Amino acid sequence: MTDVREFDAAYHLDNPKVIAAYLEEAFETGDKVFIAHAFRTVARARGMEELARNLGMSRSGLYKALGPGGNPSFSTMLQLLSSLGMGVSVHPRQMNIARKTMKKRRGALRELAKR
């Protein structure tokens, strides 16, 4: 029997463009649970301990802030983005995506975030 490992996006977040695309997709969902999950995945990929140190937090504190029950401050999120070499950009939403598609995407992503 072949041993199959569960998919972990952190293994593929190996450069700034891929990380930016991953976070952008997370923000497109509008689902705060999934967005926090995406940040947690990126933080694991880039080194949770080093990022926490850059933010002036403990490693466990950063895990907690980005965890399912966490509620990181806007300031923490901006600092985290900065530590990742990312910035924030605002643009109008595309209204041509069907609502059903977005609901399905949110549901699937919410299930992924629970893992």
C-alpha cells in the first residue's frame, strides 16, 4: 500500500509571488476564518518562530492569534504582511462572479480551514 501524505500548501509557498497569490485568493473569499488559516499556512512556510520574533510575539502567541479562535488585530496583520515582504492594495471587487460559486468556494475553504 502506498503511503499518501495530506496536502499541505506550506510546502508550495516558496516565493513571494506564490505567497501573494495565495493570500490574494484567501482575501477574495471574504471568509475571515480562511484568511487567518492562509496567514497561518504562510507563517509556517516562512518560519513561525522568526516571524513571531519580528512581530515581538511568542511563537505560541502567533499560533494562537492566527488559529481558528484567534482574532489578530489589524496592526498585527499589517506587521505580519510587512515581515513577509508584502503590502496591502485595495481595488473594486469583480461583480461578475456568480454568488453560488462564491458560496461553494467559501464552504470548501471553510472545511479546509477546520483541518
